[in-house]
Amino acid sequence: MTDLYPAADQRELLRQAAAAHTAASADLEAFLRRLPEVPEPADITEYANLLSREERARGERQDAADAAGLQLPSMESE
């Protein structure tokens, strides 16, 4: 029996991860654009949540890139 929805290849998973990271970054930017001059505690909590989501999405994007063979040499100075 043929699978109607074949598994996505690594490139498609990378594209999806990149789109999720882009969306998380856009949500963070939108929040920062509407941030009041004096943030309230709720603003700080929302910022922490959005930042955490963006960082998690970036990590997932990097993992997907590694799995797709786009491994870069370390960019840290030695």
C-alpha cells in the first residue's frame, strides 16, 4: 500500500523550521514595536516567552540544517 503522505525530506523539514523561526522572530519584533516606554511586569513576562520561543525555533532550525547536511565550521574564535 502506498503512503498518501510521504515523509518530508530533510530540505522540507529545514524549510518548515526556517519558517517557524521567521514567524517567531516576527512575533518578537511586533511585540517590541508596541512595547510601552515603561514596561509592565506582564510585558516582561511576554518578552521572556517570545524570546524563549524564538531561541527554541532557532535551535530547531539549526538542528534541521545539520540534518540536511548544512553543517558550518565553528564560528567561535579559538
